[in-house]
Amino acid sequence: MFKKIINVLIDQPFLTSLYVADLAILLLHKPPFIFSLVMMSALIGMSMYYGQKLALFKSN
């Protein structure tokens, strides 16, 4: 499972770098409120994309 996650992150380097940078800015800095909302929505969108791409928990 860990290898599958790493492979998906390596296959999408631009989105992975955006995801990591977005998360780091939100965790380590205090951005303005509106900018923070935009970044949080982008983070949620990328998380949903990676969730669909990985599909770790497939139901039959």
C-alpha cells in the first residue's frame, strides 16, 4: 500500500509539489483568512483527486 502511494505521488510531480507546499504554508504560516480559505479548498480538492487516483479501499 505504501509503495502504491509513493508511485502515485511520483507520477504526478506538479500536483505533489503543490500539495506539499500548500500544506506547509497552512501549517507553518498564518496566511490571511481569504487566502487561507482558497488554499484549504485547493488542498481538499487535491486530496479528493488523490483519493480517487489511489482507491485504496475498493468495495466489491
